[in-house]
Amino acid sequence: MPDINDDADAADVLTTLLGCPPEMLDVSLDQLRTLAVVRTTGTAQRAARVLGREQSSVQKQLDSLNKTATRLVGEALVVKQGRSKDFLFTPSGEEVVALAKQTLLAVTDSLHSSRRRLGSTVTFGTTEFTVQFLGVVWHAMREDFERRDVHLKIEHVRTRDLWRKLDGKKVDLVCGSFAAEPGRPPTLDYDFLEWHREGVALLTNLSARELPDNPVTANRLPGLPLLAPTSGLLAQFLSRWYGPDYRGVLDVIADIDSLNYGLNLLTSDLLHGCLLTTERVAAAALDGSLPGQGLRKIKLADDYTPRLEIVTGIFARKGERERYAYDHPLNLLWNAFAEATPTRVIPPALPG
């Protein structure tokens, strides 16, 4: 039997919905997004640049929102401060911005969730140096995805953002790497397909007299001029070897935010030192696939504690695949990677 209170609540909700002021119903999601972008960028001019619009168009939307807010609550949302100065947001403006962000994020997340459930879109995240793994399986799957009208969206993800993107459901699968101890299976709160493992090495433009070709020991590395990563995979190695304050232990001559930037600093002779990188990247730099002309590869000794290597593979949210049918695009893509992975450690197939 229906609950009388439930009927009363439904009636109250309906009354509220039907009683919405007409002025409020004229406010669009596009206007709310513009308001939120202006709050983030500060001015109509900068917001217009980000949105790809004319400044006059952004200003027109702000004027319309101000008029609506003044009629509804007696206060404008934004106030001009003067030429080139950031807008002042009133208390009402701040509340509407917060509501706009919450609404737009909720709608976007709901759309992504529906697309994942229906299998109309699969988002695959990859770092700059793991994108080729997708190429291994995509050619065999492309025709089937196109026939079923499934859109594969590819997103560039930095190593430091792998887990945040996956946990935040910004991507459905991600190919990336992390530091792990040799011979030990990774303990991750994700479904994981291991693709391969490799070590790290140094690339240097120092002369053989300054740095011989002998493997660099853990005690020797702090005495070498080093281009150190600010975050990401290789920062994991340095922090586990020398502690979170490894920059205070090592002779860091430059903080780098990308590998190519470090390689270009060395190859242009702007700096003389060493760059910690992966074995595969070092090989690519030496054979000309990446900037690396004139650099030398120096191995690391085996006395670093703990011993670490790079594990690369495919990640998915724990248990998510089991919620979908066997022929769901997410499972088809995952199974294609499982078949193609060189390790051939294939998890049990989902019941079909």
C-alpha cells in the first residue's frame, strides 16, 4: 500500500516545481557555465578566450544573469571593478557559481555513467609513452566498434594523474606505469593486466672523464648533477631511494615537468648533467626516435634499496567489468588486451 507521507512529499515537490519563477526557468546551463568560467578566469575577456567566444557575448550573458538575479533576489551576481580588473562576485553570485558547478558536474557525470552502462562510449586513458599499447589491439577492434556505433575516446593522462582520473571516472581504462619491487605481484585496488617490466637508467651529456661508463651506485648518484622530475613515475623511484626530501639529498640542477623538456636541455647543452629515465626511453633517445643526439646511457648498479622496476599495464576500476555483459565494449577491449599482453597472464573470462 502506498505511504500517505510519500504521496504528500510527491505533491510538495510537484507544487515547488510548478511554482518556479519564470525568470529562473529562462536561465540556461550555458549561462551557468559562462558564469562559472568567469569566476575561475576573473574577467569576461579571459573567459571569452577560454570559451572561444566574443567578449561581447560573454558580457551579454552576465548582464542577463544580473538582471534575472536582481528581479529574483534583489542583488546582482557580478560587479565590474574597472578596466582589466577581476569581477567582484556578490554573496548571491558565489552561491550561484557553487550551484552551477555542482549542477554541471552532476549532469556530466550522469551522462558519462549512462554512456558507460549502454556501452556507447569507452574512454581510454594513456600516457605519452604507453599510447602504442592501444594501437596493438585497436586495429583488430575498430571495425566491430564502428559497426556497433561505439565511440572510443582517447585521453592523454600524466602518470601522476592515473589514479585520480580512474577513481574520478574520467576514464574507463588506463594504460600506465608504476614502481614495484622485482618478482612481486603488484598489490593494487584495481583490475590490472601486466604488460611488461623494465628498469631505469641514466642519460647524460657528461664526458666519459666526468662520468665513466661504469654502473652508477646509490652512493654515487647524489654527487652527480641531476635533472629531477617534479612528480610522476620517476619521482617515485627517487623518493623511495632517498626519501620524500630527495631534492635536499641529490644535486638537482633543474626540476623538469616532462621528459622531452629534460632531453632538450641536455641535447642543447644548456645544462650538463644526468636524467633518470626508463630503459625503453633511453633506447629511443639513442636511436633517434626521441631527442638524444650525443647522449650516453649509463646503467644503475644493483645496490639501490629497495630494488625497483617499472611495471606497465592496463588498469580498470575494481569489479566494474563484472557489472556489464560479456560483449560490453569495456569487456571486449579488456579481453583484447588480455589476449595481446606479452605476459599472457589472462584472468578468468566473464560468463557470457
